[in-house]
Amino acid sequence: MLVTLSIRNLAVVEEVDVVFHPGFHVLSGETGAGKSIIIDALGLIAGGRSSADLIRYGCDKAEMEALFEMEQSHPVWQILEKLGIHCEPEEHLVIRRELNTQGKSTSRINGQLVNLTMLREVGEKLINIHGQHEHQSLLRAESHLGLLDTYGSEVIGPVKAKYQERYSKFITAEKELRALQESSQRAYQLLDMYRFQLEEIAAAGLTQSEDELLGKNGSNYPIVRK
């Protein structure tokens, strides 16, 4: 879950730290109070498109930082491992993003620099902003199997692990079979080539020391074959 969200110099917000607790939260206030800025900040944390126009007037950069707590079974840990970002599941996950006046942004996950594609891949597992389709994982068909596996992990997990183990053995055996077939094919090709070369040599009717005779004065010495 999202634990804290810190925002600095984003739009009309100069500085704010929002603390979240388990349960349902409601943001209320007058128009222009900055409610949508918090949602915008979460969108940027999840890899949303940035713009220099989002930086507070008179400031050289905007900063956002979010702290998450997840269980060890949360799928985001697998994504982080795949991306080469070292994190221990018992640790908090901290995502930080900065925007500068040149329109560029810098993103870090637990202090490690990441590009926008990596940030989006992680953000999709952490945040769903309804109304912004780019972060609605429920609308992405490719994420449905992962959601189903997570929901039924106690029942599906052991069966899936056994399947993955057997499938891995099958792939290994298939590669070994393919390698043997290719090796056998090369051996047959070499055998045909050697047989052809032997037939060529036999048909040439070569005699002993013929190469020495050919080397003396060109063709002045006739070669007699029996």
C-alpha cells in the first residue's frame, strides 16, 4: 500500500506530505485547493508524461517521492528483479521523480536510476488511476492472467510451479534433441562430401610421385596412367 507521498514545487503546491493508512481515503476541499495535484503526482510516480509547465512558478524543479509497503507475494518484486533492481521484499519501496525546467525528468527506485519505461512497468503494479487508461491494468488483457494467478495463488501457485518446472525440463530436452539432430545432419553432410572426394580421387587415376613429375618443367614430361 501507499504509505506516504511527498510533493515539492508541483503546480500550486509548494510543499506537502500526505500520510496514508489502511482503508478508504477521501480528499476534499475547495476548487483550486490542490486535490488534483496529489493525483497528478501519483500519475507521475507511476510513469505518467511530464511537462515543465507542472513546475511551480519561480522554482527550478519539482520533486515527488512515494513510499510503498507490500507483502512478499506482491508481483512488483518480480518486476523489480526482472529489471535488475535489487530490493529485499521486507524493505520499503521508494520511488522518486524530479522534473526540471528543461522538460526533462529523473526517476529513481530505491535510489537506483531508472528510465521512464521501467518506471511505468513498476508503476502499473502499484497504482491504478481510474479515468487515466494508461494506468488501468484491468483494461490490459496481458495483465489478466497475472491478476488471476495472484487472486488464486494458494490453489494455483503450487500447480503453476510444478508446471513451470516440468515445462523447463521439456524445453531443455527439446534443445538437446535439436542439437543432436543438427549434429547428425552435419555428420551426414560431411560423409557425403568425403565419399564424393574419394570418388574424385579414384577417378583421377593418380600415380605415385606424380606431383614431382608435374613440378619439373611444366608439362615437358609426359605422365602415363595405367
